[in-house]
Amino acid sequence: FSCLSISKIIKNRFPKISMVFGGGSFTFEIARQVVNKAPWVDGIVVGFGEKAMSDLVGAFSDGADLREIRIRGFVNAAFTEADQVDGGHSIFPSKKEILQSYAYQPDCLSFPSIPEEIMTRPAVLPRVPVRSDSKGKIRVLAQQGCSYGRCTFCTQLYKRIFIPFDEGGLIRGIKTEIESKLSQDGVHATNPIEIILDADDHTDTFLEKLTDLVVSIDFKGRNVHLSFQYQVKRLNKRALRALVRMNLHGIDSDRVHLNIESLNPDTLKHMKKGHTPLKAIFSVKAFSDAGFSPICNYMMFFPLQCNISVSREVYFLEHIIHFFGMGRGIWRAISAGYGANNLDEIYSRQEDFNIVVKRNPNDIWLREAFGLDMPFNQWAFDWEERKSWSSIGTWAFRKMVSSLRRQSFRKFFYLIFGLVALVFGQRSFRKRLQLYLYLNLVQFPGGPYTKKRFPIKRQASWFYLKNDILCKEYNSPLRSESWQLPLTIDEIKVFRFLYFPHSRDEVYGRFGNTIDKETIDGIVTRHLALGSFIEDSGTLVSVVNDKASLNSWLS
């Protein structure tokens, strides 16, 4: 709305200016509608814009009318339905054209590994995508698109297109930017050096090369901050070794984003995230033990949840609250649940997900201002489960959480939604809500979930193994406990092995010659009761912070 309004003002004031739009929310259909209804917009780039913009700049320099030229990936007045064949792929530039180099588009990516040919033949760019932004932060784009491309809630138009960039060129570009900043004098000589990796995933080899670079540089006492995203499904020993090395050399990474999304087994399956709850829990624990504070995206409500799956989610959540809060991690629930839209796979499969997606009836801004039947933004939608008695509890809790997040609502409305939730909501949903609010309260005491408005004890929890003594200080809304317990040599061995998820049979096989099966079962049963281990579908993992176990696993 703001872009259309501002561009119209500019075009009226300077009619000879050419106005081009672009961005990830544009489909060919939406772009055609905007061009037809907003004549001051000369055209819209759909999808990746490298090739299209290059052609546009060349045509503009030659004096061409941007409303009449025909460029693949560019929707203007000359664009016709015949141009859009097979969903627009016929007019979308190929990767080879985009990069002027090698490009590879797999028909299907096999989980969990990215095909080897992609990694061994990355795109070599004429200009390395490493730069310093207006605030002096080093921005690095290691890839275009997504290496996985299966998440059902993803709104990227071309999420299956993946273009990895040459890692050697990226490292050289980062080194050049760092050396430039180290050569600065005056007030800039003491500023921290911030490196931000903008892609949503990074290979092990890239993290290793980046680690080799930063540990080899003398930063002259200046602080170095690294921010990046990492996919849980890809976490392995090579990546963790690199991160541990960074931490040992004083590289601060307080902005590591782990895309957990959920610990509900059914929800992860319906999201097609490619990881299990135990792999997600292991990732948070490992990053914490490596010295980093992970930021975790989380969706509490998602289609097709039931009381059984939510009870499993509660089981996982109440065993890992010690990973978050008080400087050890950030439980960042970006939203209380899945945000409906009109672009993702869920929207096109509403019956399969047993939901109805509705557009906000008050979303009339673009229609009234410009005659465009378009949402104000892609989140101008809401969803609800198809009517059934089992869905009432979910509905009540979604309404309650939504009301709590709005400061303007009075306590009277909180009480109404709370009563509805207590009457109709299942027990596991209530427990999950308690944990959700507790985790927000522990970390954001000044936020909407204050003690005055939601009286939960604000105390952090600890659960760690040090000097062969297991120490626990737990303060969740569901229970409190505090104790210390010396462990036997056999227990320590099993703890070390279960730092990474393993099945019981793998535990038996690992210690078959040194610890008998009965003793192993006794250790596992004891620590499941103590909350040291958790189990899911026959797979076990320790939830205890233990740097020694991390180092043992890495070696």
C-alpha cells in the first residue's frame, strides 16, 4: 500500500521517471493485476532479479520504453497470458542466465544431504556478494534460494530454486572487508566487527573456511560478532567443531537462529521440516554447550494438532526449559502459531490440513484506494479448523493467546477467553500454554507477559553435569525441584554416548562388552525418571548441559 501510494506521488511529480517494482511476494498473477490497475508502475520483476534487472538497465540506457520491452521475468503492459506458460517458467530466466555461469536446479533434493554436484560446482560470480551496509556491518550472501525447499508453510515463490555461490570467493570477500575495517582509524578503530550471513542455510565447508579465516586474523583487541541462521536437520560434527573453534577464539555469536519451528512430532511432519523433536533438542543443547545463545523460531498452534501430539510436545518442552533464559538462549516465539496466507502449500491444500483460510473482511485498503483485489499484505488472513468438537479447545486457546498479546484488551476479555479455554481446552493444551507464557516471562520481564498480568514465578532453571555430578535447579510452572547427584562410571559412559540421539539397541551395541544390558536398562530408566534423558519412538537423548560430553562426542 505504501509503495503504491509513494510511487504514485513520485510519478505525478516526475512523470518521466520509470517505476519498477519487485520482491518475494509477487507472483505473475499479482504482478499483472498491479500493472493493469496502477498505470504509473512501468513493470514488476518476478522472482530473482539479477538477470531481469541487468537487462532492464541495459534497455533503459538505450532509451527503450520499459512498458513495452519484453524481458523474461518482467511483467509490464506488453506481458500477455501467452507469456505465462506452465506457471510462468517459460519466461523466467534460467540460473545460467542469472549468474552468467554454472547453475543447477534439481528436480528433487534428497534429505538430509544437498546433492554433491551442487557443492562441488558452485556458481562463480563476477562480483562477490559481500559488502558493508550503511551501519558498517559485513553482509554475506552465500546462496540464493533454499537448499531444502519443502516446508509447507514457506511463502517463497520459487523455493525449489537453489543457487550456491563460490565459497572461496565469499571468504576472500569477507577477508577484504575485515582488512578494510581493521585499517580504519579514529572513532571507527574500536568499533566491533559484525559479520552477518544473510542466507537461511550454510554448508559445513563454508563454516570451516570462515572459522579458519577469523581465527587466523589479529583483530587487535576488537570484538567480533557473528550472526547466522542454521537448519537443524543439517547440524553435524563438522559444523559444531567449527563453531567451538570460533568460540574458543573469542568470536561472539549471540544471534544464531535455529529454525526449530516446533517440538510437536505431528506438526514437524506436517510442516515437512526434515527434523525430529530430538534432533531439535540436541541442536539447542549443542549450541548452548558450544558457547552460543541460540534464537529459536517456534509456532505453538498449527493445523492437525491433537491432544496426543500436544501432550508429547509438552513432555519435550518441560524437559528443556533450562536451555533458555538468563543469557543462555532466547525462546523467541515469532508468532503464537501458523500465520495463514495465500501463497504457501497449506493454502492450496486446506482440506488435507482440515482448515479453512479466510481473508480479513476489513482488508479493503488496496481495493478502495487502487481498485486492486489484493490483501494489504500476505498475512491479512486467518485460519480455523473445520468445525468439530475436538477443535473447540484449540480455538479457545488460540483466542486466549491472541488476546494476551494485545495490550489494549481489558482483563475482562482475558477472563472470558481463559474460562472458555478451561472449559473446552484439553489438559495438554493448558500445560503448553503455561510453558509458553513462562518462557516468555523469564526472558522478557518488561513485555506483555508480566508477573502482574500472568502470575508465574520468574526463576530460571539449570540442569548440567560437572565433575561427574548431576546438578538440577528446576522452576517451571508445572514443577520445581533442586538436587545434586553423583554419577557412577557406567552412568557417565552412557551420558557421553547419549549426548547425541541413539536408539536403545545402539546403546546396547556400544557397551555390549563392558556394561550388561540389565545395567543399561537400569541407568536409562533411572534418568528417564529424573528427567536427564527423554525418549521418543525408541530413541533416547540426554537433555543435560555438558561441555565435556560435547567435546567427547566431537572427538
